[in-house]
Amino acid sequence: MKRSVAAVAVAFTVGLAGCDGRSEAAPEASPPPVVETAPVEASPPSDAAVAPMADVGPDATAIEGAPIFAVLYPGAQADGPAAVASGPTGPGGLITFTTDATPDTVIAFYRQRAEAAGLAPVMAMNQGEARAYGAAARKDSGATLQVVAAPDEGGLTSVQLTWSAGV
């Protein structure tokens, strides 16, 4: 099932790149900067975090350094710490987790958070029981969110959440 989620994530990313008007820009002449990654535990935010806990919601868990729209789904179990990095489009990250919510419910949760943060939908995909959603700010180098949710063994939903806070 993990391979299915990975395949859906790759297809979603390719589709998102094709739908995003920013992807039509000419390639940069210089090589991209080296991106350093550091694992970060999904935990309540510190004083320096992007999102105060009061804005996250009563059941969702903030991910330290992530924007307010990128939180751990309420009641979800993270597969491991979030991987965060900083690049030309600002700080971003990726976390995978499982939840007992349906893929449709997970996607609706993140769609609502993205739209409340001012992001516009740029991609939605249904493939079998798997669901994917992407949203982005309307400006170049703005914030982005991508979510892929698919049924997993044991009746759980496996989710991959990626984000960029933008610059």
C-alpha cells in the first residue's frame, strides 16, 4: 500500500507542476542551492513556531516550523518525525502519518485549512480510493500544500502531507 501512496504522490506532484503557472518560468542559469534537512518531531509549537496552538484547533497538532495550514490531522499517528528543509521557495517539509478518518475526510480537512489561509486549489485527483489535493498562493514563490490520502491495511488511511511556507 505504501507503494500505491508513493505512486499517487509522484503522479500528483507531476500533475501539480503541470497545472501551476509558475512552472512555465524559464529555468535558472545557476544550479539550485544545496538544501539541508533536519528531522523535526511533530509536537506543540514553541514560542518561535509559525502557528500558535490556539489557531491550530482543539484536536490538531502543530508541526514546529510549519505554516498554520500544515498541521498533523486530529488523532493521527505520525510514521516518524517531519522532514523539514529550506530552499528557494522558503521553508517546507514533509510528514507521513496514519489516521482512522477516510481519505475524503482528510482531504476536506486540509482543503478547509488551505482556503482559510488564502491558498487557492490548483489540483485535485481521485484514483480508486486514493485522494490528492494541492493548493498554492497566487503569487510566485508563495506557500503551497499537497496532501495524498489512501486506504492502508487494517482500515487506516495513509497520508503524505507536504508544504512550503513561501518566501
